[in-house]
Amino acid sequence: MLEIIQDYWLTFLIGQYPNGPLGGLAMTIIVAVLSILMSFPIAVAFAMARLSAFGWLRAASAGLVNLVRGIPLLMLIFWCYFVIPIMTGYAVSGFWTLVCALTIYEAAYLSEVIRAGMASVPKGQTEAARSLGGGYFLTMRGVILPQALFNVLPGITSQFISTIKETSLGYVIAVNELTFAANQVNNLLLTQPLQVFTILAAIYFILCFVLSRGLSRLETSIRRKRGLL
Amino acid sequence: MNFLLPPDQWAMLFGGLRTTILLFAIAWIGAFALALILVIVRATDYRVCRWSVDAFVAYHRNVPLLVQVMFWYFAMPELLPEGIRFWLYDHNAEFCLAAIALALGSAAYQAEDIRSGLRAIPGTQFEAARALGCTYMETMRFIVVPQALRISLPPLVGRALLLFKNTSIAMAIGVAELTYRTREIENLTFNTFTIFGIATVLYLLGTFSLMAFGSWLERRATPGRKERHHA
């Protein structure tokens, strides 16, 4: 196992990068960060739509969110894989296909998290802001969202960690990420799947475990600084 | 758009759907049984037991399901005794190994859900039941477990939904379930929109009926609701 790490650690970390496309762990992290960043504004918009005063907007956003939550991510990835090239007229790389699919998928789940946070802000806050003359958007931006987003920080970070894990599905459409790199190594070695997949699982485990522990530490320290603990 | 598929493709698709449902059912039953065992083992006083259950849960929560499935498919057979390995290769190894991987992954999450349900029951409930003369088993059977299951029902339904959707990951190791069949038919016909549309509708039917069943269960499990129905 140590030998495999010694020979192939660069493949696991960055793929064939200097001589080929970037891949491996670096790609996994790039895809995850990009998708969560892109899905965040969409999720906030959808959370606002689901709590809006207009019935049709609530119904439409709820329908869309439930549609995305009702199908497997793999199905969504295949939809993007086939539909985006037809819609845009360009051949889209696997990378952007995966980022698009993850953005849509995470936006649906994240909007539920954020909606719960917004619903848990006491109604008096909205009423006070409105009676002070703040419009809808000022109330949202200045009063409701800062409180709601802070309260659901744990939910957002755990969504980020599941995004990291979900990038592994890019393997199915041949995106050059960590799982794909491990399979390449496995195909080169042929005889040591046990070692290769143990390394693969260990990398994901360390990444996600350390991140989730670290982020929850960070949250506690922020809460403590704000005098909430 | 040609909406209706030829009958042989419908047959392929429904064969895939049957595999999906079978995979889900087997994995769910295995996961629930294993989750109960994990909860009981976790509740014992031995530090080794607690530690190993925690490690099991941490592994399955922090490693992608696809990697877990691949690990079982590519790596695990090496560790199995020869007899079991040959038996597996004779009996649809992909399906069996995918079902095991899915069951283990879901069990880790379900165990956490059940455990937090148990933790939510105040200790006084247990003490009161014992003070009224119930035995340990009676206390568990009639007082603690029914309340705990009621609390953990919503997250357990959510887990079941996730498990149903995650069966699609088994296509990566060649289990001929719904997503796999969809891809196969798409490759044959290039009738992309129709076939993916049908598969999506089938998945949605599955998840929505699971959701409906879940909320029916929750309504049944909540005391007082039934009486309100009659009134």
C-alpha cells in the first residue's frame, strides 16, 4: 500500500496535471466549492420564493424543489449531460456538466435548509423592520437573512460536505476527479484493488471528517465570540 | 416525439424497475435490522463496542456511497473466503454486493436516527414505568421504544427515500437497475428525451409513493390524530 502511495500520490492529488488535465483530489475540491458557491444564491432565492406572499410563486418553487429532490442525483447528471448541449448548442465538458447538476441538486436541498432558518426567525422581526419603513428586500437583506443564515450555518456546512462526497458521481460521466483517478490507478496496477480502494476511501474519509470537525469547531468559536454560548 | 417505446424496450425498462425495487427492499430490510443491532451494541457499557459502532458510523458518513459500493465490488471479494467468492460470482455478484454496500451505508445513518430518538425520551419515563412494576423488557416494549420510534419516524422515512434514490449508484458496477437500463436503451435508440423522461417519472412515482406511505405512517403513529378524524 505504501508503495502505491509513493508511486501514485500525484495522480491521487492532481491527476496528470502538468502533462495533462487537472484531476484527482484537487478537481474534487474545485467542483465541490464551485457548485456550492453557485447554488447558494439560487437556494436563497428559492427559500424566499417559498415563503413569499404570492401563492403561485410558492407553489411553483415548491414544485421545482420537490421535483429535484424526487430524482436520484445520477439521473440529474444524465439530464444535464444530454440536455445542456442541446440547449446551448455547445459541446459542454464533463466538468461543467457535473458542476451544473450539482448546483441544481444542492440548490434544492440548500433552499430547504435556508427556508427552515428563515421560518425560525420570529415574526416580530419582520413586523418591526416593516413598521420602521423598510421595504421587502431591505427587510430580507438587513434583518431576516443575516439571522437566518447564521442560524443554519451547521446545515450549510453539512451540505457542503455532502457535495464533496457527491462529486464522486462525476466518475460515471468520466470527470477527472478523485474516484476517477483511483480507478485509473487501479486499472494500471490490475492486481491490487484492495489497496487502491482503501487509499481512496481513506482520502475521502480524512477530508470529510477533518472538514466537518473543523467547521463545527469554527462555529462554536464564532458563537462563543458573539456571546451565544 | 415518439412517446411510446417498442414493447421489448418497455420490458427492459420494467425489468430495471423491478431490480431497483428489489435492491431497495433488500437493502432497506438489511439496513433496518443492522441499525437496530448497532443501536443495542452502542448502548452497552463496553467502550470497545461503543468505539467500534462510532467508527462504523463515521466511515459510512464520510466516504461517498459510490466509493463504498466500489470497495465492496472491487476490493472486498479478495478478502472473502474462496467458497463465498465463487458462490457470489455464480449468483449475480453485482447485485448482492451492491445490496450489501447500500444496506451498510444506510444502516449507519438509520442507527443515528434511532439513537437520537431514544435519547429524546426523558429518563423519567423509564423510571416511572419501572416504578409501576414493569419489567425492563415491558418498559422498553410498551413505553420507551414506541415513543422513540415515533420521534425517529420522519428521519427514517427520509433515509428510506435516500436509499431508494441511491440504488441508482449500483449502475456504476453494472447492476441492471432502472438507471442502467435507461442508459442502455438510450445507447440503442438515441431516443434520449423519451427514455429519460419515462425513467424520471418512474423514479418520481417511487419517491412520491414512499413519501405518501411515510406521512400515512406518521399520522397513524401520532396518538390523538385518529380520534380527531372521527370527531
